[in-house]
Amino acid sequence: MTAVQPSSARFAETREFLHEIRSRVASVVVGQDVVVERVLIALLTSGHLLLQGVPGLAKTLLVAAVSKTVDLAFARIQFTIDLLPSDIVGSEILDQKTHEFRTHKGPIFTNLLLADEINRAAPKVQSALLEAMQERRVTIGNQSYPLPAPFLVIATQNPVEQAGTFELPEAQLDRFMLLHRLEYLTPADEKEVLRRNAALGVRRDGKGAVARTEFDVLGEQASGSADRLVRAMEDVQQVHVSEAFLEHTVEIVNRTRRHPKLELGCSPRAGISLVKASRARALIHGRDYVLPEDLFALAEDVMLHRMRLGYEALAEGCTAPQVLQEILTESPR
Amino acid sequence: MKPGRGGALLLLASLALAAAPQSRDERSASVGMRSRIEQVVLAGSELVAAPTDHKAPVVLRVLAVWPHGEHHRYDLEWTGLVPGRHDLMQYLARKDGSPTTGLAPLPVTVTSVLPHGAMDPGEAKPVAPPRSLGYSALQIGVAVAWAIGLVLILFVGRRWRRPRVAAPVPPSLADRMRPLVEAVAGGEADAAAKAELERLLVAFWRARLGLRDRTAAAAVAAIRADAEAGALLRQVEAWLHQPTPPAALDLAALLQPYRTVAAADFEARSDVR
């Protein structure tokens, strides 16, 4: 795959921009470098990201930090069982003064949407959001409205407390380019979190005061702009993808389809996502070409949620990550 | 009697006769069918059904008894079980225990739809199968046969199933690597062959450096960090993946050590790590 290479000056500028975002987010969110990288990959490739992790791992803070750093509009929706599609996309309401219907746009009209605990909403609501993610436009009444660009959904789901939740089906999971599983912080990082939290102090508000949170540390000064982000997105498209890399990608995706322990292998969308995400990762790591290490680093986040273990593999106690590693490390045929 | 009054009495008597229930006198029935003989007057003291056993050809019940002067009037119900003529008097006895002598017979006929002798209820007797030995001997015999069968399956059967022809051995990684190296060094390899060679080189160093238990990403990172393997991998990556491969790269010299690679080279080396 050939690509027109960006000038070295522009490439260096993009590298600096991405490095700046990572540094700024890291000043607020401790020890989540990989997650920040995944959010940036999703931003640069217009893919959507599903974060899976227990509560309290700074998912909201992370997304808020990224949106403020890049100067993007940010909205957050807490998904609950009684949420309606109109609560997300908006609705037509009757204006009492003019006696005419006017459109009330929902919180989906933003650049960066955090869909918190997406698996708690009813399937109808999930479908409404996932349809908007796919088509990047919503219909309210008889009118269709395009969503702002860039538009990125970062959804979260809790791997525990599955009672009263609606698990996303495979077809809908496939819409998420990446599904990243958040881990607990290392003891050193957790200690740093506690140290920073202890030094937050109090914020005066009129005659009263409230204890400062990490959100207060974010500040209002953006270090980037939507224009710079767009230029970075254009640069991602210039990252070179070799024929050999495409061969590796097709081989790995095909191995999932013929693996005896897998009932469902990866879709072609997985291959597309692997290449797109690898290009963004290469740019973040200062390369203008992709390498197999990008493939290996992203395979788990791109492929795991697109694979389903067979009944016998489950009975044997196999896990999807184990099977994926078998596939990645399998000797060539 | 006045003619008008006599006519009225005659009419009443006719109506009374018409309204009176007709007594049943069923003297013949087929096997198993219930039949009744009603309002029959039998002389002497009261009669009851005589006790019988299950082999009795007729079952008799006394449904009702009324005094009839010095005698009694009965409603009887009978069921014939054996075809032929039977005397119901044989199945009656005096309630006071006195003999029933002097009573006229009360014959009934039981008919059958089956030909005579077709069935003989109660005659079937279980016939034991011929057995030369006792049940215990039979159990012992079965146990011995089972044990012999098990021994045959375990020892003789396994020997039979041993493959007589050895399964074809798949080519080793080294066997697959050598032609690819030759093709790449000769400039004849396509993209698929180059990609396979890269995967084989990673597999080779993964084995040599003892990284089999690491994830793919961690293994590649460790290979890149190794002095010998890292230098090779970076050069191969530059040749395969960079938009413009380095001009100074001598691919033939780079791949020279892998032209003579053997299967043992894919084993972990003790002097590494």
C-alpha cells in the first residue's frame, strides 16, 4: 500500500501535538498510558472505543481530560434501564408560545460522548446509539441531522454486577473498533494517585468551599485544537502500510476463522480496524510506517471482542485471550 | 255395578297396568354380561347368595327381597362366566341355614361368541426355562466372560490398533525456512513469502531466546531488545515495512546464517538468557 509521505516538519509537528496530549492527560490521570493511547487511536481513526473495567479506574476523568486537552465538546450519559432513545438523540417538543414543534437535540450532538455503563440500557437504546455511531447522523421526527465531526463514542461497561444488564450482542460489539480491558493500577501508580489526591486542597466557592477533585486540576486551557486533531487524522492516512503487513493481518484474521476452539472468528471489519489502529499507533510512536509490533500490541483490543469460543473450548476451561495468543504465536503454515 | 262406573274402573286398571314397570326375566346371556330375573317367587324362608370361589361359572347377586305370603319374592342379578346351562338355585342358600331341597330349578343359559375351547382362563401356568445350572453359577460364568473380554480389549485389542504405517511428519520450521531464505535472497519471493519468512524469523528467535511462554507482543519486544536478534529483526522490518527500504541493506548477507538452519536451531539455546 503506497502513501504520500507527510513532510518531516509536519510529521514532527503532529508527533509533538500527540506527545503534548499524552503528557497533559498523564498529569491528571496516573498510570493509564495504554488507555490514553487507545483513546488517541480511536480519535485519530474515527473509531469507537469500549472500555471495560470496574468502577473507580478514572474512565470519566480520562475522557474528560482528553476532550479538554484537544478542545473538543464533551458529553456524558449515564445509561440506565429507564433511558429512552429520545434521551440520547433528542426529540421534537411543542413550543407553547409559537404552538409549533421545535427540535431539541440530545446529548449525542457532541464531539466526544462518554456512554457510561452502556450495558445497563435496554437494547432499543443501545441500538439507537450504535446506529448513530455507524451512520454518524440521527433522525429526529422527519428530519435527519448529521453529527458533529469529529464524533467519537467512548462507552464503558462493568464486567461485574451483570444482574439487570443487557449484554451487547456480537453484531453491536463489532461496531466498536477497540474494546480495551482496564486493569487496576500498579501499587506505585496507586500510591502516586493517593499522593496527588492528598495535595488537592479546597476550592473556594462564594462564601463556602468544596474539596477539590481531579476534575478541578484539568483547568480550562486546551493544549490542542480541533484543527490540529484533523491534521493528525490526515497524517494517519499517510502512514505507510506494507504488503507484508497486510499479509500478516489477513493471516491472523483468517486463523481465527479456522481455529477449532472458536465458534465465531473475526469479521473483515476486524482486519480493517487492525490496519487503521496500527497506522494511528505507528504515528503516536513516531513512525511513518506500521510494524508487526503494532499488530501484536493491538490484536487483543481489536480482535478479542469479535471472537466467540466454542462450547467444547469453554468446557475445557479455555479463555479467549489464551486462544488469541495461540493464534498470534502459531508458527506459519 | 253401574255400567258407567265399571267402565271407569276398567280404564283405571288399564292405566295402572300400563304404568306398572315391566319385570325383567332374562334367562339367557353371553359370557360376562349382567342379566336380571325380577319378581321371581321362591318358596320357603328367605334366600341369599351362596358363597362361591373365583372358579364359579356363575356369579349371582340378590338385589332385593320382599315377603310374598309364606314365601319370598326376589330380584336377582346373574353373570355367566362359563358357557352352558346353569341352575341359579345352586348359587342360593337359606338365610337361616336350612337346606334348599324341594325348590324348583331356575335354569339360565350362558352363550359364548367364541368357539368352544378357544380359551381356557385360569389354565395358563408359568413354565420355567430349562436351566442346567443355578443362578449363582450363571452369574459366575458371566463375570468370567466379562473379565476375559476386558483383558482381550486391554492387551490384544491395543496391539491390533497400533498404526502399522508411520504418520507423515510435517516439515519442520527449518525445512520451511530454507527455501524461503533462498527465494528472498534471490529476489524471487512475493509479498506472501516475505511475510512468512518474517513470521518464521520471529518464531526462530522466539524459540532460541526461550520466549515461548510470553505473549506475542512481549516476545517481539524482547527480541527487539536482544543484541543479536534485535539487529536482525530491525533490518528485516526496515526492508519489509519501510516505504523506502535502506539502500545499503545487503539482504543476501543478512540472511546468510539462516540458509543452513536446522530443526535443532529452533530449540531454546542454553547460552542465551
